[in-house]
Amino acid sequence: MNMKENSKKPSIDDIARSLGVSKTLVSMVINNKTEKYGISEKTRKKVEDKIAEMGFMPNKAARRLRTGKSFLIGVIVPDISNPFYSKIVRIIEDKAQLDGYNPMICSSDEDSEKEISLIKMLVDSQQVDGLILSSTLEKADELDFLRKRNFPCVLIDRSLPEANLPTVSVDNEQGAFAATETLIKSGCKHIALFAISPGYISTIEERKKGYLKAIQQYKLSSDKKMIVEIPYNDIKNAVYENLDGLLKKKTGKLDGLFAGNNNIALACMEYFIEHKIKVPEQLKFVSFDDIDVFRFSSPTISAVEQPVEEIGSWSFKVLKELLENGNNLQNPAKISLPTRFIKRKSS
Amino acid sequence: MNMKENSKKPSIDDIARSLGVSKTLVSMVINNKTEKYGISEKTRKKVEDKIAEMGFMPNKAARRLRTGKSFLIGVIVPDISNPFYSKIVRIIEDKAQLDGYNPMICSSDEDSEKEISLIKMLVDSQQVDGLILSSTLEKADELDFLRKRNFPCVLIDRSLPEANLPTVSVDNEQGAFAATETLIKSGCKHIALFAISPGYISTIEERKKGYLKAIQQYKLSSDKKMIVEIPYNDIKNAVYENLDGLLKKKTGKLDGLFAGNNNIALACMEYFIEHKIKVPEQLKFVSFDDIDVFRFSSPTISAVEQPVEEIGSWSFKVLKELLENGNNLQNPAKISLPTRFIKRKSS
DNA sequence: GTGAAAGCGCTAACAG
DNA sequence: CTGTTAGCGCTTTCAC
């Protein structure tokens, strides 16, 4: 009763047979190697026409098995539904396509174990040719198995200490410094930083550093309790609890808040609305990452903008270099892009 | 000078040889077929240990070539960096992973040709087992080559007329009706709908229908010019020009605006700010798609919320059904999910 | 200029 | 319960 599957996909063999030539010839045509092997224009044309006629597309699995090259690249980010990452990924997709690569995109959920298993699956199972990684890992040696194999891998957004891997990142310290400085200059004395945990992530560390540098440079009293870690999985509750605590304090009451990323900022903003906290009058507020919300909210939110386009295009550019010319383990590219602080009404 | 690649990946052969057994046995263990073939617990354990010890992972290219099954699914959306789609995709990723599938995610940029070539690449080249498609195509027959092969494919978000393919979508008409009705009930007489082009996309058509239904039901004068098409590639300019025109009119001046999707809404909101248009006093405003911005903007924006979670999980569920039990071309699943109108301050 | 043949790593039919 | 074997579709070496 089922509809019959009439038209199986043609293989290279079908093309060859229907033309009375060998598979070799067809293969050479597919791979633009006719020149190299001195195939005549006429023959090439003949084969090409047949390929078009039969709608032949080479089977990548077979090619992959034979050549060991997949023209796939693995892309792992913490969460593809976070606009910061989805924008980067989109750029990578476009750039990769231009060079015939297809990305396999995965979300690690800030989970080191999941990340490792995704990497293994991409590298060992799917045989991606290279990896672009916004890593959640704590230590570089968890990636040693890649390094040992000299596997093309570029770190983006987050660097890894002593990783010795090419990295495309952003000057988080400078960005955080600028953000904190703004708060200080507008009169804040008690500034908290809400940063996503785990705290060892390089971007978080650098943001903390920038924050502390500003605090110290302007001789504000620094208090360890003003740097709070917000767990990735429970942002809203953590933000609410901490804000409750910090705003209740009699002495040293919070008057400036720096949200370490866009999700934390959103939770803070919800809190402000629910608890009728007036920003910037009662509390000045800035955030890392610039998202659409910040331009339209009331008040508009000052934020550290990251150059997503550039992160995306550089990351593929660097990976491509690795893919084509091999790793230079002694001296991996380290690209650090500037951020831009956008001052709006919240600070 | 280069670091030697010491540790090649082990193959099924290596495992078998180092254990003195056959590849078959190892293969059976990998694929959990030991029960089926009555392999002893002991042997299985022995093989499994070796696999763990050598860090073996089956080569998917080989498996794919042999079995014709890739455990890959293709996912094509107009733009992965649009939060509406990135959220759906994220759900699909999670659900697929639970069943051992990996998504290959692509953006079509609302370009039919690009979409077709992506489909071909996914299906013929990458050999994905199934497809989840938020299609930009005009007519279903462009997908006939898939239907002929009985290829598992589910349409999401947008349906295709006479496609006879399983579809997971949303009741756009009802959503648009509710949105328009709100505008009418709050006193608007001259309501425009800004919809993304191409206008033949089912969601757009349905939204137009819902809009018109409300207009007619409440006996407002309907004017063709009040439905404007905004090209995907030039949203901002188109929105600005049309708003300029419609707001300048002496008679029948615009007093209500319905943005057909989130990107259009953002452009409108920028316009409002730049031109100091007071919403809702001067112009009432609603949008399709609910994004974070709408909850925080001033004023907050009323919007038709789509059940992204459900779209994502249903789409994989339906595809899985196809994958496991085959197509039912006579009677494909058509799942229509309700939308929810969220009234905020803008209307 | 072109073709024959081997083999990438895996699965499954069949044999024992 | 376990092994032998053929072959998926392609690229590449070598031969003519």
C-alpha cells in the first residue's frame, strides 16, 4: 500500500555507467581535478551535464570515510538561545558556508561534563574537521586529548589559562572597568557585581578584575560580599535573594549594580519593576552584553557592548587558518577585541 | 619539527584484535544487540571494558555509509539569530539529543533558493534522516522531490498549501484577531498591519486574515493600503517610510498599528522614540511574537505570544514518529497550537 | 587522458 | 554463542 520509493539517489557509479566511463573520471570532475589530470574540456562538460541531469550529489559519508575530512566544524556555546551566542553562531554559519563548511551547533549549558562529551561526540564520532569552543571548562588540561592530536580548535569568548590554543576574545577587564567607573563617577559608593558562576570562567574573572581595579583606583571600600556569584541554573532566585539582602542593609546600602551578563540583567530588571526600585535615582545600574531590551527599557540601560560580528568572523577565520595551514602550537593566535561602553539613562 | 600524532583513533578492528575476537562481536556490543544474539554477560563486559580503556568511539561516517542512517536531523529556519527561532531550535536540540539525534541547523534568510539548496545539501549530501523546516517556499510542489522519496519532513511555524506534510504551527489567525480586536476595542479606527514579505508565507496570510476578520467584524472601514509588506532585508527603511506616510495623512490618520513580527516591532519602536510618537496616547501598538523587550520597554508592548517550547518539542516528537513509523502521507499530523495575547500598556 | 582496483570503518546476512 | 565475509560510495594510486 505504501508509495514505492521510485527514485533512489544516484551514486557516482550510476553517473559513470550511464555515460560508459569510469568512476574515477566522474570523481575527478566532481572534485575539480580535471585540469590536474589533463581531462579534456569536452569530457568534463559531458560528465557535468549528466551530473546536473541526474541531480547527483556526492555522498558525504562515503567521502568522509575515504578522506577523513568531513567539512564539518563543531561549534559549542553555552546556550544557543542566548542572543549573544546566537548572533555569533549566525556569523560563523555564514562565513563557514562560503568555504564549504557546515557547522554543527551544540549547547553545553555551562556544564563541563556535557561539554566534554559534546566535544568527543563531535570530534571522534562526527569527525568534524575543527572546533570553535566557548568553553565552560575550568582547566585547559581537560582539552589535552585534543592538543595531543593537534586537533584544530579555537577558543572564543572565553579563554582558558595555559591553554596554548588560538583564542578570539574580548577585553572584558577594560569593559568592566569602564562600566564600574561610570557608576563611581555618577556617585555610587557601594557597588555590587553580579556574575554568573562558575566563577573561574575567564570572562567572569576578567570582569571581576576590571570591577576591582575601578573600585581600588577610585579608593572605594571594597567588600568581598559585593561580588556575588549567580548560578546559571537559578538566575532569577539568586538575583532576587541577593538584591533583597543588599538593599535591606542599613549601613553601606547598595547604590550601584553591575550585572555580569544579559540574563542576570533581565532578572535584575524584573526585580526593579516588581519592587518598584527607581533606577537610576535609587540604584544605578549597568550591564555587560548589549541586548535590544536595553535600548527600549525604561530607563534605558547602560551596557558594555561586545563586537559579536567580529567575534564570529574572526573565530572562523582563525579556524580556517588552522585547517589549511595547521596548528602553530608554539605561538597560537590570540585575538582580543575591544568592547564599547554605551552610556544610557540607568547610570 | 611538528608534534607527531601519536594516538590515532582506535577502530572497531583494533578493539577486536586486541581482544582476539571478531569485529562482529564488538559491533554487537556497541549497538546493544548482545541480548538479541545471546552474547554472554562476561564477553560483553570484556568488550565494553576494552572499549572504555581504549576510548573507542564508532566512526559515524562508516556507520552512516553502511546503514544509510545518520542520526542527523536537518533544521532550517529563516534566521537562527532571531530569538523566536533560536528558542525553538534549542528545544529541538535538547529533545533530539535524548534520542541520540544531532541537529544540523541552517538559516535560509527567507530565500527560497537558498532554502532549496540547503535542503538538498542536508538530504542528499549530509544524509540527514529527517528535516524540520520553517519554510520560506511559496508552493508545496517545490518539495515534491522529498515527497516522492517519502522523506521524513515536518513543517513548523509555517505551513505550505496542499503540502500534505505533517505540520506544527500556531493559530495565527486567532492571535492576529485578538491583537486587532484589542486595538479596536480601545478605540482605534485606522489600524495598519505591517507584515514581513514575501506575503505568501502562511503565517503572514493567516495574520492578515485575522486582522481583516476583526476589521470587518467590527465594521471598520478597510483599506488595502493599511496592509503593508515589509521586505525582510530592509525592515528599518520600509518601516520608517511607511510610518512617515501613514502618520502624515490628513484624513484617516493612523491610530493603531499591528507589527507582524518581532523585528518589525523593534523598528517601529525605534521610530516611535526618534519621532517622539507617544504610545499609546497618539498611536496604539501591538505585535506578534513576544520578546523580552516588550516586557521592559516604555510603554510595555502588548503582544501575541507563541508557545515556543511546545513548537519545539512537538516538532521533534512528530519527526521522531515519522522516523520510527514512517510517513502517513494520506493523513499527516497537523498540529495547531494556541497563541496567547498578552495585554500590556501599549494598547 | 582514462580505467581498475584497493580500501576507509562499519554492519548484517549467513555459517557454524 | 561467535566468526567470515561482502559491500555501503567514494578517492587515489598505479597501470595502460
